[in-house]
Amino acid sequence: MARKTLTATVVAAFALLAAATAGAAYEAPDTGGGTSSTPAACTTPAPTWHYTWYHCYTPSQITSAYGVDALQSQGVLGQGQTIVLVDAYGSPTAASDLQFFHDTFYPSLPSPSFTQIYPNGQPDYSNVGNGQSGSGGAAGWSGEATLDVEWSYAIAPLAHIVLIAVPPAETEGVQGFPNLFKAISDEIDATPAGTVFSMSFGVTEQTFGGAAQQQVAKFDAVFQKGIAKGDTFFASSGDSGSQGVSKQHRESATYSFPTVGWPASSPYVTAVGGTQLQYGWTWQPTSDIAFLASGSPNPDYFAYGSGGNLNAVWNESWLPAASGGGPSAIYPRPSWQNGVAGVIGSNARGVPDVAWNAAVNGGVLVYITAFPQIQRSGWHVYGGTSAASPQVAALTALAEQERAAAHKGPLGNIDPVLYANPTWFTDVTPVTEGTAQSGRLVNNREWDYNGDGLAVTPDAVPGWPTLPGYDMTTGLGTPNASAYVAGLAAS
């Protein structure tokens, strides 16, 4: 079985700036420079960059698509709230890049309120570009961190945003978790009640081995401590569909059965899955071959028509990547999921709970200048469920703002109230687009590149179906911002 293997020319055509984490960030390939005679699906603000086939979104497009703009126009911008983002190495240019993002999209608002914390000391970044872990992986993590910062800001631009940068990079191991969770625990103590945390990291549940329940209990105690204070925790559900990377095989193999990632599977966390938002365009593939032998995108695969407003389950065969989800192997079903027991099909915690745009073709614009020796400075297009989690976390911070204004206490774990109010969400249902098999967006079963490195076929590990109502690919669906915020504010 060929796992995520492409021809050399295709590898050169795009970068996956992601560590082997459950909530990795994916970057769209550069497909153009400052000018282009070919019509571009995405043209960035200045400094201008064109993406010929890959669509992208500005904050105004995302906030319009999900109804956040109506809240922002009413002055609900996150005032008085704190959002904490947890990443491995942070970014040495996070503050200046966020300021540029603000100047581009929110020039009429005050400058961002942003703090970056290095609990273990600021890395020297002396080995950048040489691997995924250690400071060698810092360039990839800078993209992740910048994505989280800028897009939590896009939803709640007057909130105070805190970035915790805690090495080592958490790949498919658990050695970094004590550092991470000590930093989270310290920030629980340091921030106001009702702080919202977003985590864009994770591991396959099986990585914990036979002592999984005992190990996660130590970390869950940190979540419970925060929830008791009124804090809310979000985690990206993962980008590999039902696939799980095996640590026992040095991350070179995957499990032969469906898996989910942790901490998204914790019942003390709201797991955020992925959709592909097609806003103003509609995908119309007529081929399953995403890249030509030259490495350039195949127009028949990336074909699209104008118009549309759809959230489909995120399953991009060209990457390949898909919304993480399925039943937990560690946790039994919590009582608030009893109503969807028939979908989960076992006494297990089902993942995810909610969903938001995570696509790369239809990704979000991120401005980054960190490590120019490794990555181009300027605008990039990013996706992954680690794009989804900080945005839903920031949306929840808007609800916390409304609760504070009404003199109500903070939310804490919101999962029970979400499952009791499915009407706050727009359901994500199966959809078929175009005539190629890749256009059947009906589950989170990942794809594989064949031996020729061009055509893709479904992986041997089955995925979970996207269904009317709750499912283990997009959860309850995508939040309708006004109903979600008003409902949480009133609950």
C-alpha cells in the first residue's frame, strides 16, 4: 500500500508544512508569482500572489459564509475575552505578522492584543529546516502557530490572544505532553475564568499503548481543572480521516483499522472536524488524477464553476487528507452522546463534535515572514483541522463575551449543551460533485496514490459515512454563528 507517496515532480510542486501530528496545518502549493496571465482562483492582497487552481478566503468571506459578520457588525468582537493557543515552537515573527494581518483586514480596529509565552525559554532556532522535531521543525510549526493566531483573531479581533510555545515538537510520541500540559495548567491559573483554549496537536490514541487510560487521566485532570474554573477546550480532530500513524513502526506505517486522535477524543474537549467550504465556487472534477506528469495541477481534477455556498465533508484526495473522526478506543460514550449512540455503534466516545472549514483548496490566507531561508515571506493558503479549531474556539469566545455582558458565569465544557441543541448547526450531508470518484464527498476514508504517483484510489482502511444529522466525520455540523453564540450565551 503506497501511503501519501507522490512523484518527485509533484512533491516539488507543493509543500505540506506539517509535522506528523493529528492536527497538522497543510499549505497549498505555490502556483504563481506576483503577476499571472492565467485567471487565478485565488489572488492575495498585497504583496500579491496568485494561486491558479487553489481557492482561498479572506476574513470577510469566512465571516460572511458562517454568519459571524452579523455578530461583528453588532460589536461582538471578543472584548474582554482570552483565547489561548498551544503550539510547539511558536513563531519569532508572530506579533509583526499579526499586525500586518490586522492592517490588511481590520485597519479600523485597535491593534491586536497578543502575547507569546515561552514557558521553557525562547528557542534559538539554530537548527531550523533539519527535521520535524527539535528546533529543526520550527519552520513548519511557525506556519501552524501563525495560522492559529491570525484566524482566531479573524473571528474575535478584540480578544486577547495568547500563544503558548512549548517544545519539543509533538510528533507521534507522548514525550512532549508533560511540558505541554504543565504550560496549559499554568495558563489556566494565569488567565480569567472563561478562557477558551485551542490545541492543534495530537497523536493516534494507540500511541499511548497498554497504559492509555492511566496516561490520559493525568492530562485530563488538567482539562478538568480548567473546566471547573469555567474554561473551554477545543482540539482539531486530525487530518488523516480514519487513518492512524504507527509510532511502533517509526511513523512509516499506518494501522490496519480505523483510529482517532487524542486529545480530540477526550470527553473534556470539544473536537473540531473539517469541511470543505465552497463559497462562490463549486468543484467539478472529471478526473481522479490531480497532477500531470510534469507536476502541474490537472485542470480536469481542479475544475470548478462559479457560484455556490456549500460545506461538504473535508476529503481532498489530491493531498490526501480528510476530516479525522471515529469511535474512541480509550473513552466510553459520555452520557451527552447517548442520543447518537446508533451512529457511533459502540460504547465509545464519538469524534468529532462539530466542524468548520479545513480544506486547502478553499483554505484561509495567512501572512508569515518567519524563516525566509526556508519559506517564502508573504501570503500563503493554509488548511487542516488546525485551521478549524481556533476559529470555533474564537466563536465560542464571542459567546463568553455575551455571557459576561449578561452577568452570567463562564461556560466550561460545552459538549452537553451542544448535543442538546443540534439546531444551532448546519448539517453537513453527503454530496457528489463532478463525475470523478474523488468528487464523491461522502465519508472520511483517505486516498492513496498508486504506483505511478498520479491516480488515486480509496485506502484499504474504511472511513466513516457522512450522514444526515450527527456523524463521525463532521459531528453535529458547522455552527450557525448567530444561533450558536446566542444559544451558548443563554444556556
